[in-house]
Amino acid sequence: MKVLHFFKCYYPDSVGGVEQVICQLAEGGRAHGVTSEVLSLSKRGSFRNQPYAHHITHAAKLDLYLASTGLSLSVFNDFRELASQADIVHYHFPWPFMDLVHFATNCQKPTVLTYHSDIVKQKMLLQLYRPLLHRFMHSVDHIVATSPNYMVTSPILHHYQHKTSIIPIGLDRAAYPPSDIARRKYWKQHLGERFFLFVGAIRYYKGLHILVEAMRDVDLPVVIMGAGPMEDELRQQAVKMGLNNIHFLGRLPDEDKFALLELCYGIVFPSHLRSEAFGISLLEGAMYGKPLISSEIGTGTTYINIHQETGLVVPPSDPVALREAMLALWQDPVLAERYGQNAQQRYQKLFTADRMVGQYVDVYSKLLSC
């Protein structure tokens, strides 16, 4: 079985949650007899048949990037040719330009659409896009939502429940090897024995300004690993507040992330908008057996983190509630450890890469048998 994944960006040009899901599916599918290829857009220009890990990637030249939407003239021919060679075309939403490519090339292959997120920020453009969006959603053969929470709360998905299944994002624990002793020792010396950790891109919907505000008048050590467009603004906020207990580490190699995940006391994940559809770094914390703190935004974050079972869930945009949750875990290590153990058990039950890949392979097989 041959599957073509289609999304606006991919490794190594871009690192994000959707890219990670595509990679997990491409790599994990090999054990099920699935050969995966990925077509994306690239600032580096067009290329074909470039290996990444154990699968093949292709890219069309990115001509324009507007309102979070990559555009390309050459991708129409690339998609038409590559889709003709595939058994299944797997789309990853949202990317409005993808809908145009689908219709313009008259794609006749069985299609799967993973619905990663609603369109949240571009509300005015969404009104213009809505007719095409619904036409596209009607045309695909099967839709996958990444959590039951998102299925219930999405204003788009509830129209298509008859052809939507729930397949949570999964992670491969073997892809997170133990960190070396020297690296762990280095970070322990620089950060101390206990600290809360945030890992992720520093974007508008991550709620990190709420986390900084929550640290007013408390001395809890917080580590923020990641980079992004809000980073300078966030650092300035911390300086203006006179905070010296927040450590901004910027973007670091995976080996450092593994060490920080091993060492941290708990994961804090203050995303406050529905643009945070799942929360892969929150799931990484669960995989490592760490207690979790997140906000209730009606998405997959509260499918990963169950209040008072795997951690604590607070109202969004509430720095006082966030601070109190962090203090509650900090002051009760026994409770924190119990939450962490429960989080790890929930990961093993629901969120492994093997489970995710197996469920997608079942979807592919059913479509091909129709």
C-alpha cells in the first residue's frame, strides 16, 4: 500500500506537531506494509525523491506565504503526478490551498483527512473560505479527529460525524533515548533539582504571557525551551516584572530536550486558545511520567490531561489559577508523583505510536476494500 501525505510544510524545513504526526505515520507504517511519501512546499525550491529517515519526501517551490497559507504554482503538477502513483492520498488540515489543489487536479484516489485544528486566528478570511472548506470536507472519503474533545467542540467537525473517526496522536517512546549523564549533570547544575518545564514554539496561542504573569510574587523555577515570534516580547515581560526564576533556553537539540524532560518536576502547558488542538509536548510529559498542568480550552489537551488524575486543569487566561495549581503540585511531591504515574499509564493505554499507526492502517484498508 502506498500513501501520499500532503501538507504545506515538512521536515527538515519546518518542525511542528503536524510534521511530527506525518513522520510517525510514515515511519511506523513500514511495519504494516505501508510505503509513505510526503509532498510539501519549500523555500529551498522544488526537489524530488529526497530521503528523510526511512521514507521519501518531495517539495514544490514555495512562491508565496500569506495568512499562514503557503502557495505554489508548480505543486499542481507535482501533486497530480504523485497522487496518480499512490493508493491513498492523506491530507492534513488546515491548509486552504490544499483544497484548491485537490479540486484543480480532480483527485480520484481514496482520501483521508486528518483534521488537526480549526481555523482560529484568520476569522475574516474564514468567512470567505467557508464554502470551499465545506465542499472539500464533503468530498474527502474519511476524516480523522485527534481527540473526542475536539470532535465535540469544533464548529466544523460536527457536520461530518458520520464519516469521522477518533485517532489520538501517538508517540514512539523508542524515539526518545535516555540522555547522557554529562548532559543531565550540566542542566541540573544550571537549573537546580526541581523545575517546571514548558517545551514548544513560542506562539500567540501558547499562553506563555499568562505563565509569566503567574510567577508574580512566587519563586517557582520555570524553564521555557523553544523559540518563536513571541520570544522577545515574553523576555521583555519577565524583565519588566523583575523575574529571575524564569529560564529562557531558546531552541535546543533533541538531546537537551530529552534531558530536560527527564529532570523536570512537572510540565506546565498554559495554551489558552483553540489553535492548540492537541499538545504534543504535553503528551511527551505524560510519556515521561510527569504531572501535568494545562488549561481547559475544549481540545485534546484535556484528553491528555485529566483533572485530578494525571495533573491539574485550570481555566484559560487565569494566571492566579495557574499559579495555585503549580504551587499545589510543588508543595505535595507525593501527589505530583501519583499524577505523573497516572499520566504515564494513560499514555501507554491511548497514545502510543503503534496504536495510532495501526488505527490509520485500518482506515486505509477499509477505504481500499470499498
